[in-house]
Amino acid sequence: MAVRLKGKVAIITGAGKGLGRAIALGFAREGARVVVNDQPGETQAQEVVSAIQNAGGEAMVIHADTSRKEQVKSMVDRVVAKWERIDILVNNAGIMYSTPFLDIPEEEWDRLMSINLKGYFLCGQSVGRVMAKQGGGKIINISSTRQVQAWPGNASYCASKGAIYMLTRVMAVELAPYGIQVNSIAPGTIPTNLNPVGWDDEELRNERIARIPVGRLGTPEDLVGAALLFASDESSFINGASLMIDGGQTIW
């Protein structure tokens, strides 16, 4: 069986849990050398690396706050020093607040935008420079269906995801001459650590499921196939795309 990412070096931000964890494990199964990034102080990243190594793969943990330029640069420099290149970047690290628009504190707005949007910019720019020098690469930005769907209490999150949608398109245009393709994945309703409150409430679950034509909530593993497509040579003519993985939630 072909191993689609054999020998490729991939950085996945926010990969200690949730969507990032599933993508990291999926990339490792396809032969990638995986950099599992998470915030300083988080412990789950090492568990992901251990799982990859126990399965015979190559992986390393780098704790870095992706909203801090110096920490991003240090992470990128460490990866290049170890593996001499970076073939894939998955911008995934993010946070969410549920605060009514009129009550959002400035500090909360700034923190979310710093991680959800500025972090994608900083990682994309730093890794993009490496990819430009080596002659190509793949960047995948994890967005959300909230890039097009307004949701009460999520103004800052929705705004950040709408911005990621357009950032992806601009990056795709500007980086294409360097052989770099940039696409995004927009997940629908997937219970993770990002949105943990209320999923034990059967009424809430049924209400959310009723909005999804396929009749179920998503799982982090539902994103892996799309991430592999965008990370592999199979997507050589896909650039600037945003793929909704939502069970049809955004159809109506």
C-alpha cells in the first residue's frame, strides 16, 4: 500500500488534542515525520508523540505559543535543524469564547484574535519562507463553518474564521509562484475540547444533529482524509480552496 506522506516533514499546531491530534496521528500513519506543537505547559503533546513512536513513526514535541513571533521562529528553526526541511504546515491551534457581542471584553477579543488569526499568519509566514527556499510545500489552515455561519455568542470566533477564509485565499495567490499550495478545511459540529460544554445534554445534541443532513455529529477523525488530500501530491491542482466537512450542515 502506498504511503502518501513518506519522508515528509509536517508541523501541526495545537496537536496535543482534538482535531490536531487526529491529523497528527493520520499523517504519521502515512509516513510523515510529525512535529506535534502545543502551548507551553500542556502535557498532551507528548502522549501523541509517544503514540506515534510506539507505532514505529517519527515525531517530536515543540511547545510554542504560536501568537508569539519569537517562539514561532524558534520552532521553525528547530525543525529545519533536525530534518532540514518543512513540507507541510497545518495551522490548527485555536480557542473559542461564548460571550454575547455587547459583553465581549477587549482583552478576550484580542486574545482570541492573537491565537486564532495572528498565529496562522506568523506560522504561515515563517514556514512559508522555508518552503519558498526549498521550492514548495503545503499549508492547510483549519477554519470552521462559522466562516460563513453567524452564531450568537461567537462574534470573535466567527470573525477570526471568516478572516482565515480570506487569508487562505490571499496566501494561495501570493505563494503559488514558489510552489506552495494553501487550502483550508472548515469543520462543522464536532465535539472537542474547544467546545466541551453541554454535549452530555441529549436535547442539545439532538437539536444540533437535526441541523445536519447526514444525521450525526462529526468526529476529529472525519477531517483526516481531507487533510491527507491537501498535504499530498494528489492535490497538486487544488489551491485556495475551502472544504466544508460538516455533514451538509451549511447546505441550508
